Amino acid sequence: MASIDLSRFHRTFFEESFEGLDVMEASLLALDPEQVDSETINGIFRAAHSIKGGAGTFGFEAIAGFTHLLETLLDEMRAGKRAITAPDIELLLRAVDALRGLLATARDGGAVDPGTVEPLRAELAQCLAGGGVVPQAAERDEVPASGWRIRFAPKPELFASGNDPLLILRELQQLGDATIVCDVDALPSFGELDPESCHLAWTIELRGEISRAAVADVFAWVEDDCDLSIAALTPTPAQPQSGSKVESIVASAPRAEPRGDSASIRVATAKIDALINLVGELVITQAMLQQLASHLDPVHNEALLQGLSQLDRNTRVLQEAVMSTRMLPVDAVFSRFPRVVHDLAGKLGKQVRLQLVGEGTELDKSVIEKISDPLTHLVRNSLDHGLESPDERAAAGKDGCGTVTLKASHQGGHIVIEVADDGRGLSRGKLLAKASEKGIACNEQMSDAEVWQLIFAPGFSTAAQVTDVSGRGVGMDVVKKNIQALGGSVELASREGAGTRVTIRLPLTLAILDGMSVAVGDDIYILPLSAVVESLQPQPEQIRRVAGEGTVVRVRNEYVPLLPVKDWFRVPGASRPPHESILVLVEADGHKLALQVDELVGQQQVVIKSLEANYKRVAGISGATILGDGRVALILDIAEIVRLATRALAA
Amino acid sequence: MGERVLAVDDSASMRQMVAFTLREAGFDVAEAEDGVAALALARNEAFRIVLCDVNMPNLDGIGLVKALRQMPDYRFTPLLMLTTESSPEKKQEGKAAGATGWLVKPFNPEQLITTMRRVLG
């Protein structure tokens, strides 16, 4: 048989191993040392066991070796040979982290250096030794003799184990020159013969330079189902060795819990993306047909029009169904927080209860991947700045254990994620003081909501001192920017003494955009609705030309730079004066800009096509879409336009 | 050979490896991800050989072997356990449940085929 390249199984191995580690981590966190649930510890063991087995099989010895220690420790725990203490759980959690690192290195093709986990390995080994485990003595292998005399007397019930003496004898023959004598003494008369029992015994003289281990291996599966003696074929008297009796252990009762994920299959995301893209094309084609058919005489073309309207319905249902395949429960990101909170609470000396609500809420995989960092930041903030120490809480008459809630829900075409804590809340006075200290525009007359918004201003941080928990140089401004880049928005509500709640609103998918279509000359452009503040038709007196700063428009008491989209993209055709145009006020990164367009066409959902993949990157354009009439419309990248325009106007 | 065999393992990579190796060697392989799924398949057809992992959710290898041995079609069928060296007591437990033999993980494809020859002759 041609040798098989095991690397073809690596991808599956890594995927399942990382999943296994997630299970181990979640279960370890759920493990209560006071009251150990045997199914939980079994699940943890099983995950470690699978990783070890796979790592050994697929050639990652260093990983297998490390996991082996972990597995042995877990095995003793589940067998009740070892008490499970809180430090044990911490050690196991660190081992899970280390293993994740080793696996990631191996996955990315790096050489796994067992030295990196050496200190932890030593700790595990020490922990194991502390449990008083007796190391197993290595089996001794006898020096090969000139041959062996083997007495093989199967018990009557041998067949019931699925073993066949004939195959065993044949295997012996392959080892060397065998003389086999059958002993029929125990054979009953034909009338009493039970064909399902074994009544025969054999004596075999096996000649050749064969190790005892090789012979014993042939009988490995049956040594308890027979009387067996293997003696050296030398002048020295034979020493019979009989198979030892082993007491049977009753297997644990089968568990009846069904596994939730058994009805799913793994599909490469690229395949799903291709499917979504094709359906997008189908939707466009369908829209074009619909538009063409609108010119047809309804009486003469009744059947065709009926068919088209059915196509319209089916296309929409198909699009929704395909989109839903990219949807994952938000649990995929929520599930990491028990660990984050556990570790942080320990580090900060705070007591925290984490509440997860609506983990089953689904959203697009690509969105899930991108909200992980902002959410982590918010949760860290809640623990670090939001929640008080147990003493402070007690002094305020609160439960010493604080609560952080992560909640996901659907609202319309959006997903709303809340990060809430019942901590000290924001202090209006402190925020205002901090803002003026940092040179951020503010005043005492601002509403609470406006004051809370200060937190999102670049360079703002409320911590009196930067801790290694929250102060990583990433502020709330970055969180807001990241969420906005996903087409979402962030809001904050707080009450002093009662807690803070940050609400993130995100589109369900990045493949579709809620857009506002505007006309400029003969072209249509799409503005992401999330960036649009308002639109207005300005009076001539609202427009000012400022020397060196271009044109600005006064909206209420604010001057906003004005950017004629026609000039910006050099759209052919005569320019209209601003007061005969429409101004769409957009906002990004805290800067406002008034885009001058000819007309508002309407609001619609558009399927985003990558310009980069099909053409090249264009500054100020985030993508393109195909309109119902087959025309291509460009989607504006508001954040970039605002940045470029502010720079251009300032220059 | 073309023999119809059943490979049971909750680890997808191990299952793939076993199934792939056996198919390369000419076996006709059915796969199951745990003991419950394996029993469901075994009720519908008599496999020539069953290879199963020991540690599995829902119904583990020991439970599977016990259940199979109770079925008339499987009284003498070779039932092989894929086990790890760390649990010698599992081998005995498996034998007591009615397993024919075992293959110790980690094993390579060649060792798997050798083991198959042991039960097929």
C-alpha cells in the first residue's frame, strides 16, 4: 500500500483541537471545586484525550507529550483519585492557553518548541507527582531465544470476543518456522458439541530469532481468554506462564444527552461567499427583468408577468436563505468572555458575575470576527473602571459581587449588543473636568447624553492611572471607530452609582448595506445610511466662503465644510450653486461634512461588490453595487472622504 | 478486499484518517461519530469489522462493544478498539465488554492495515 500523506488531515485536526480547547476552557470555568460534576470533567478529559490522540497520530509529538500530562492529570481527577482544587483549575487553564499556543504554531507551519512550555510542563509533572502516582515499570523484553514452545489453550468462550485461533496460528507461522500440534482431548462427542465454543488447544514450536515480545504480541488480544505459556526452546526447563485473571469493570452507563451540533456540516467560507455573490447576481438579473417587463402590455403578457413576479418572490427567499448560511450565533464571541472576566476579576481583586443573554442571536460571521476586539475592550472597561471593589460596593449598600451583562438581540435589520455593568456609573463632574483638562470642547450646559459622548473623543481616558487591564493605548474612540467601520453605531447611557450601559447597533451582514442613493449629474452614488446625519436644502445666506478654507455651510450654530461631490469626482455637467442643490450632512470620526449632491433618489438596501477585487482600490470609494436598471453605482467611503476633505480644505 | 467496515470516532480528523486509510486499502467504509450513531448503522447492516474509539460522547466505545455483542449479527464479529497507551485498564475493560482486540494510538496507516490483516487473515 502506498504510504498516506497525513498532512491532508491536519486542517480538520487543528479545527477540532481548537474547538476542543474552547470546550475545555468553558468547562473548566464552569467547574466548581466544591461540587464536581462528573460529566463536566469527563468532557474536559475527552477533549484533551482527542487532542493527544490526534497530535500523536499526525506527527506533533511535542504537543502530544504535553497533552499527555494534562490528560493524565484529568484522568486522575475524573477517576476520583485526586481532589480538584482552585489552583488545579488555574493550572489547567494555563495549560489550555499553552496548548492553544503550541497548536497555533504548528498550524501556521512553525516548529513547535517544547521549551516554551517547559515551566508549565514541570508544574504539571510536579502536580502529578504530588498526587502520588506510581510510574509504570517498563515491560522487560527477553533476549531472543533460538525459538519458543507455546502452549495455547483457548477458553471455550474465545469466539465470543470475535477472535479466531486459526488467524493467530497463521500469524505465528509468519514469524518463523512453526510446528503446530492440535490437542483434541477436550473435544466432546458430536452430539454434545457446541459449535460456538472452542474445544481445541495447540502446542506450537516456533523456531527462529524471535523476541518474546513479538510472540506475546500475537496473543495480546486473547491472553485473558486462554491459558498460555511461552517458554524458550532451550535445554533449560520451561517456565510456564499463565495468563492472569483480570476482574471486569462495569462500564459507565451510556449517556443519553443528545449532541446539539450533530446536524451540521463544515463548509469552507469561500464556498458560501461564492454562493452569496452568485445570488447577488441573480437578484440583479431579476431586477433587470422586472424593469424590462414593466414596459410590456399586461394583457398580452399575463403569463410571463406572473412568472416574473414568482421569480421575484423566490429570488428574495433564496437570497435570505443563502445569507442565513453565513450567520453564526453571537455565542461564538460571547463564549470567550467567561474566561476574560474570570482572569480579570482575579487580577483586579473584584468579584464579578457575568450574565450572557441572547447568545443564540445570529449575525454574519465576518461581523462576529470584527466585534470581538471592541467588545473585549468594553468588557475590560466595565470591570476595570465600571465595577467598584467589593469593599466600595458594600459601603454603597450593594451586593459585593458586581454584575456585567452581555446581551444580544435583533431589532429590525440590526443586531443590538449591550455591555452593561451595575458599577459606579459615570461621573458628570469628573468627565467634564477631564475633558477640559484634555482640551476637549465642553461646557456645563451640555446634556448628560452629550457629556457621556465625551468618552468617545480621541485621547480621552477616565482612569486616574493607566492599568495593564484597560490602558492599552486603545481608547473608546477606537472602539467607536471600529464599530462605525462596520456600519454600526455606539451609544452610552449611565447613572451615577447605578451603572453604565454601552449599546452597539450593527448591521446583520457586511454583504448588504442600508444606503441612501443620491444623484450627481447622470451618476448615482450610495451613501451608507449609518453615516448620514441629515439632509437639507440650504438658503443662500447659510453658505459662506471662507478664505483659505473653501466653502462652509452654517447648520444651526455650527459651520460645516462643504464638499461638492460633482467637483470631487469630476463628474461631467454644469455645476449648480449650493442653494439649488441638496446638502447631505455626514459624520465620521467626530468630523462633519456637507456633501453637495443634485438630488436624493431614495433609500435602499444594496448588495456590496468589492471594487478592489474587480478593479482596484479607489480613494473615497468603499465598493460598488449594481442598481435595478443594471447601472453601477459607487458606494462612498465616508470616513475616508471626511479625512481627505478635511485635510484638503485645511491645506 | 471490498469488505464493509464501520469506523467510529468522535474526532473528525482521526475518523477521516482511519476511513481514508481503509478506503485506500480497498475497504468499503461507513463512518459514525459516536456509539449511538454507530449502533443505528449497525442495526441496518452487518459490518464485517467495527473499529471504534473508546472515549466518545453519548455512548462510548465500551458501551458500543457491549451493545453490539448483544446483537445476533455481531456475536462473532471482530470489534476493534482504538485506544491510548495511557489507559491499559481500558483494554481490559474493553475485553470484558467483548472487544476482539485493540490498536494503540497513536498509530500510523501501516499499523492500522496490519491490524486489519490480523482479524481478516
